[in-house]
Amino acid sequence: MRLLIFLVMVVIILSFLVSCFPSRPVQLSVSVATQPAELSEGATALITVTAVPEPIQQITVSVDGRNLGSALTSPASFVWTARGVGEHVVEACAVSTIYGEGIARTFVQVNDATPPLISSVSIMPTIPQPSEAFAILIQAEDPESPYLDITFRCGAVTRSQRFISPPYVLEIDGLPEGLNTYVVEVVNDTGKSAHFNGELLVSPPDTSPPRVLLSIPDFVRAGETLRFNITVEDELSLSSVSVSLDATTLEITNIPAGEKVWSKGFELPSVDAGTHFINITAADLHGNTVSTTTSVLVNSTSSVRVKLAADRENALPGETVNFSATMEGGTPTLVDFYVDGTLTQSGTSTSFHWIVEPGRHLIGARIVANGIDAYDGLLYKARDVVPPSVKTYYQGVLLSSTEKTVVPTVPNGIIVVRAHDISGVETDSLVQMSVLKYEMGTYITINTTQLYLQSLSSDTQTATFVGILNDEISEEVVLRLTGIVDDEGNTAQLDYPVVP
């Protein structure tokens, strides 16, 4: 009997121990509920954690190893704001003092919600010739996407290419003559896209600059309204027009591609007495530029006039030029001569000897007669014998002509050349960058790339040329720049030794 009672007690104790210590650990499941199933950056995901059996002392959730939060009951819910494109690991951990610890994981995908950014599209050359190949340089970026699919569409012409890194350059076989409308589409690897719409003029070569017609009276009285009209024409397409009176800008306008005529009237009330200069600069899409300067006399009376003349033009710096002032309608009692607004000579002599300085200078004459001031002036340009100054960049690296420059190794390097000359930079010359390799005691040309005009300042003194060197620099070579010429015919040729 005692043995039976002992066995019953043992069974009861064992049953109690089995119920307190189950053979399996806590069962933990993790679910991630999102709408839609894949998140975009900035969207929120609801993370629900269920742990069984009870009781549960604590539930913690982390995303990519970073703690998101904790709870003391099951089920528990957490909200996560998606950050970072790609796959993320969601881990849930449940702890029980009775059943121990359980861990479960799941994954959530975050997609790129930001489309690519197109900052600019450049055509090289700016105006291609009919049916001839040209290049398109697309400045685009998408920091979240390693690949960009770029497509150019223009009429029946379509060109697509996948890029893994810049520069993004598409080679187009050719387009028909005329004004063409095109679109550039950039798509990242998640399907987000950006578009750029533009117009592209295709025409034969044009070396003729625009024509400028200025309609203006010979002179006006001080205090009266100065009225004049400007008309600019081009055979194919204008690009820009700028107008200034002395140092004051009156108009800067960019003209849509295909426009051949631009015209505008100006009214300037109460212009001060003296000689004023109307400066007009016009450019067409081929880069041909024309600049004109016309003087207008604003006088206090129409009975007194002054005319200023020089005995020679385009003298060299350091040479002497004689200016003479003649007057109609009175006898001079005071004659002043000015250089760039600074009084240089004062007296009764109507002659002025000036030692020429480089650049353009405003020479003015003021004559007092019968108590009346009369003015005239002219813009004198010294002859330039100095070639343009040049700064050249390869993939953003400034090149040196006196020492070797280390440059990036890329298949299509972007070349930017900035030229400056006080006489103006010539835009019709052929600007080229050649790759030269030293072999057998001499330099051999292995590649040549044409550079195209990208921009020109209103005074034509600063020009920027760009191009793409389709030659990966993998060894020491010399980059030779040719074709940078100023309006006086002075030429700059520079050799840049480079190493990868």
C-alpha cells in the first residue's frame, strides 16, 4: 500500500514538472504589413510581433541591427519609417523567464522614390549639319541608382544606352535639316524617370554674323527723351542680344531657336549732356557674334557741336596717337580731354597726344563756348599682339603646361577650355585637342577631338569651349590645344603633359 501511494506521488510530481518545463521553446512569428507590399523611401511600415505561449516578459524589434522599440505584451506593434534604398532586415526577439528566448527575422524592400535629376543637355556641336553625326552630353544624377538608362527621341530617330557612370554621352547618327523638337528621358534602375524637352537646329555651316540696324537721331538736347530702335536679323537663327548705354545694361535676352528677327524700341528720359555710347552685341546659334558701338550726342543746345577724331587707328600699346577736337557754332574758351572718364588735359588746345594703353578706352572731349558745354567722344581700341590667356580642365582637373598633371582615367573625358583676350576671342576658328605620344624620338598624334563653343561673354572677351576626348588616358601623353585665336589673329597653342 505504501508503495502504491509513493508511485502515485511520483506521477503527480512528474506531471507537474512536465507542465512547467515544456520540451519546445517559445514559438515566435513576425509579420510586416505594408501597403503596398514594397515601400518607398519615407513611407511607413507596420511591424507586428506575436510571441506564444504566454507569459512574455519583453519583446524588442530592430531594423538592420538598430533598436526600433520594445513592448511588454504580445502581440506588439511597431511603426518604422523607411530609410535607405534596398533590402532591410527586421529582427524580433521575445524573452520569457520561464520559456527562455526566441528570435525571428523577416525582410522589407525599400524602393527609390526620387526620380533622376537632369541639370542640362548640351549638343556638340551646338548646331549639327544635316545628316552628320553629333554628340549629346547629358548632365544627370541619381545618387540612389547605380544605373541610368538614357534615351534620345527626335522624330523617327531614337537612341538608347545604359550607363553605369558619367559622362553620359549619346552619339546620334544625324538629323534632317530644320528646327527639330527632341526629348531626353533618363530612367533609374527602379523605373523612376525624368525628361528634358528641347529644340535643336540642324543647318549647313554659317559663318555670317547677325546684322544690326540702329535707328537713332544724331543728337538730342539735355533733358529730352532719347528714343532709338534696334533690329537684329540672322539668316538662320538668332541666339542672344544685349544692349547697353555706356555702362548701364538696358537689355539682355535669349532668343528661342529658329527666330531670325529681333526688334525693340527704347525710350530713355532725361539723359545727361555729353556723348553717350549705345553698345549692341548679337549672336546666332552658330556662335557668330557681332558687336557695334554707336555714339549719340546729348547737348544743351543744337547750335554748338563738337567732333573728336584720331589721326590713326589700332596703334600698338606705347605708341602715340593724336586726337583733335573741332567745334561748330562758337569759339572755344575751355577744352578738356578725358580718358575713361578721367580728366587728362585741360586748357585751350584742341589737340591731345595720348600714349596708347592696351585694350579699349573711351576718349572724350569737352569744349566750353559761349557759356555752353559741348561733348564728343570715341572708343579707341589698341592693337593687340598678345595671344589669349587660357585655362584648360580635364574632368574638372586644371591642366598645367609647365609640369605633369595627374588626371582621372575615364573612357570619355570632358574637356573645358576658358579663353580670355582683351581684343575678343574669335569663335570661327577650329579649336582642337590632340593626344600626342612620344615614340622613337618624336611625338605622334594618336587622337584629335574638336571642341565646340559653349558660351561667349557679351563683350566677346571670354569664351568657353567644351568637348569630349574619346580616348582613355592610361599612360603618359601630351594634350595639345590648338585653334584659340583672338580678333587680332594672335594664336595660343599649349601642350599639357598628363599622366593617369
